[in-house]
Amino acid sequence: EAQVTQNPRYLITVTGKKLTVTCSQNMNHEYMSWYRQDPGLGLRQIYYSMNVEVTDKGDVPEGYKVSRKEKRNFPLILESPSPNQTSLYFCASRGLAGLSEQFFGPGTRLTVL
Amino acid sequence: KNEVEQSPQNLTAQEGEFITINCSYSVGISALHWLQQHPGGGIVSLFMLSSGKKKHGRLIATINIQEKHSSLHITASHPRDSAVYICAVRPTDSWGKLQFGAGTQVVVTP
């Protein structure tokens, strides 16, 4: 089954404790991206990657890091999480050929205390 | 100012009614997405458009590139259509980016 998976689905952590949210896709997609969703602010793009070793900032990259060492994986790293990073996070992927549909992961609900 | 504007913000309809959600954007785009998000959070892609019109079941999406406007129509609405519908655009000057509208909360009552 074609899918984007994220782990963990739920996470409660404390300020300053480094964490990684994993994202993996099984569709051989070149493009992957991370978004956060907040009440009243909607969805906003954090980082995206057009292919292995190619990443670029979205609209709200501050406080986040990403890496794309393999085509299928695109982890989101919070080196020193803060309470303002409490949010619902989505990973997504799509192919680059023509107009490709975007597939979203199930979301990760992160709470930083 | 958000470059992607959706209207209405909220919409309540009775089962069977025809629903229209509008999306206007201010930048040149290569594609526009319509997304659906049910309570509980998962996001599903409904349509991706670069021109014209697409239909899938009771859902129809149209786009007018010259007017920078898209509409999502739901015919014969059903309570299971209750969800947030989100418009998102891919700017032509930044191919990897995706800019989102604020979403339209749709409630369909039996």
C-alpha cells in the first residue's frame, strides 16, 4: 500500500530535550516536505526536499533541522524544542514528474512542556 | 496578508444541498490542490489542478488561471462530507513551496 508514515504519532517532551520525528514513504517520491498546523494559523511549510541531499527552507524553518540521506526518509529534528513548537506536524511526499498528487502522513502531535 | 484566501470560513448545509467553497490567490501558480481534513486530523488530497475542471464522484473542482480563482463544489452533500477543506497553491517562482489557505469548516446536518 502506498503510504507516508510518521513516528511517533504522539509525543510529550520537555523544553530543550532533542527529538526527532521520522517520516518515510514507499512510493519512490523525489519530493518530501514538513508542515506544522496550528489553530488560527493553519498549515505552514517548515522544510522541503527535492531529492537526496537537496533541502530548502519553507516559511517557518526556525528551530528545526532536516536531512535527506536516503530517498525514502526525511526526518525532522528539533535540537532544543521550545513550547512554541507545540503543534501538529505533517510530512508529505510527491513525485516530480508532471503534476503529481501529494500524499500526507497521519500527523504527529507534539507537546513541549 | 495571506496570499491564499478561502471563503467562506465556515459553512453549514443540510444533507442534499449543493456546497461551494472558493479560493483566491495572488501569485502565479503551477498547480492548486484541494485537501480534506476530517476531525482527528488526517489530510487527504482531493484534487490537483492546473487548468479547467476535474470531477470525482460528487466533488467537482474548477480553476480559472487568469482570474486566479478556484472553486470546490460538493453536490448532494452528505454528513460524511463534514470536514475542513483546504486550498493550497504551488507558486511558479518557488516550485518546492506550498502555500495554504486558512481552510473552510463544512458541517452537513442530516
